[in-house]
Amino acid sequence: MCRDGNRGAENELMKPKQRLMTALALGVPDRVPTWDWFDEAVTIGVADLLGLKHHDGVTTLRKGDETEQSVDLYCRVVEALGVDGTSSVYNTGLKAVSEHLGRDKYGRGYILSDSGMPAIIEPAVSSMKELGNYDMVSRIEKSDFAGLQAIVDRFGNERAHCLNLNGPFQEAWNVMGGMDKTMIAFIENPELVHAVMAEVVRFSKALMDEAAAIGVDFFMIDGDICGNDFPLLSVELFRQFILPYKKQMVKHAHAMGRKIVKHSDGMVWSIMDDLIEVGFDGFHPVQPQCMDMKTTKSHLYTRMCVFGNVDCLDLLVFGEPEQVRKATKQCIAEGSPGGGHILCSSNSLHPGCRPENVVAMFEAAIEFGRYEAIAERPAITPPPPDGQPSRPRRQTRRRNAHAVV
């Protein structure tokens, strides 16, 4: 893979997988690669905009499995937009038990939503005794990866394939019935928290093994740790209860020859160096409401690949395509110098994103992403002191009170 400064003919005409994996390895590809999380509603909207035909088997997901038709349409949208990497999840067997409630095969209860992720409300484990009889690994089935298998069968080695996994904190709060319950247990029942963390990491490693055998190239570890202004818990508690288990997942991925990326929204400066130290290969997504791409790239240059960060809270929802083009060009100018940058939204392409803006982002990435026109080194900008915002937060405008964001 090409390293920084190698801008000769060998960088020309890279395949999508080579382009993305070069950037993830901190190298300089032929142009800035692209990747993102696509909500099914956005996939359908983009397909309609591009004139890609589909039928009634393509639906937005409220529960359960992706349909074969949904995966097929996703693959056709990825091809049409020229996206360099794919994204997939594993199936948890979530089934509706009433109109608004669902339960997965791991015994966890959720509120179902038509416009977002199911929200955990009922724990699978509340005590050490219950945990002693709780085995997540034994419930994994090969059919849980049917979507990933279909994507890999479709693209093979042409594109880089990602499996999204819950991080140990998020998987633990799913098992324990919510983030609030888990945080209370940090203080009141630390023994149970550590035991649950150990079980969910064992589970995550097994998922990683299955995905690697299918052909996944990197893992995205979900689970927010920070809000817009500060961490969701103290740095001390993060280092005691969460970081050691993240380190185990990083070590496992690297032992298989796979890359691993950490996702967290929010102001992440207070723990960023911890993420670097445990060995994450990338950081996603540099939320623009509270972190600055130029500053983040300067700090992570040669240490972690930067994913991001076209604004999906405001711009992709309420903006116009020309505004998206300009923002994408700026994102490339700030994040891409020296390589090690994968362009995507600032979180995901969620149901509120306008399809025409999604198309504009990917088209602009191709138009402005050639490395011949990008600086060879990023600007050096020190990180903000004490994890404070590097620029004032701006107010988000709403077109209407019912927009889904």
C-alpha cells in the first residue's frame, strides 16, 4: 500500500478496496475513499432518485432480518454512488412481541421504532446468578450474517467490507437493560459490570471470528462515550470499566489481520489519547457540532485514520446540494492532507437525510478527492485544552418540528 509522499503512477486507478484500506493504513491512495452507514430509508430514497428499480420486498427495518431485496438494493446504490466500502450488521433475532415491543434471541427487550434504532428497556441479566446461566456465544448462528455474506458474495474483494459491532459498553448496557442501569452498577455493583463486560467481549470476539471467515476487512465499534460537551462518564470510570475491554477487541482484530475503528459522537478529546494508545486504527466520525476536523486530523495524523465529517445533523437534512458540495470540498481540504482520511457523514445517513444531498456528497468526494489537488501534509493545530470545544457550538436550525434527525 502506498505511503505518504508516494504520489506516482502506482497510485493511479486503485480498486475501491485498495483505496479504502490504503487510507485506513494511514497511506495516500489515488483519491479520498468513501464509506458510510446507510439507513434503509435513505437507500430507498437514493435508489428512487437515481432511477434504480426495486419492489415491495425492499422495506425499512423496524425489527428482524434484512430482506434479500433490501441487501440487493443497497449493493446497487453502493455501486451507483461509487462508495468504496460496504457496511453490514449481524442479526440478533429481534422479533415483535406486541405493536411497540420486541425481544431478541439474547433475552433483551426493546421499544421498536419506525425511524431509528430499537431502544433497550428490559435486561437479560440483573444479577451474578443470572449471568452464570447466560451464554451469548452459544446463540450465534451462521444465518445471523446472511446480509454480510450476500454483500461479500456480490462484491468479493472489489470493495472493503465492514461489520458494525456494539462496543463493550453498549453491548453491556443492552444486556443490563439500559445505559442508566449500567452506570448505576458501576458504583453499586462493579463486580457484575466487569463480569458482564467479560461476557460481551467473549461474544464480540466470536462475532468477529464469524465475520472474518466470511471476508470482512475491518470492524466499526459502536457505542457513544461522549456527549456534545463532555464525556458520559468520568475518564476514571471509562479507564476502569470500558477501556480494558476495548483493548481486548482491538487485540483480537489485529491478531486476525483486520483493522478496527472506534465510533463515538460527541466531544471525545478527553479520551482520544486512550483510544490511540489501545491501538484503534481509525476514529469515526468527528462530530462538527463539537469537534473540528482540522484540529482532529492534526492530532491523529500518522496515528489513526480519520472518518468524517459532512454534517448529518443539519446540512444533509436541511441544506441544499450545492452547500453539501462545498462542505465536502472543505472536509477534504481539512481531513485528507497526508492521507489517512475516509470521507463520510458526521454519523450516518439516517432517515432525515435528503437523498439529493447524499448523492451530492458522494459526487463531490469523487470530484474534489484526487490527491494531486490535496496538500501533502495537514496543518498543525494543537488540540483544545482540557477537552474543551475548539470552536463555539452553533445552533441547529429546523425546517419543521417533526423532522427526523
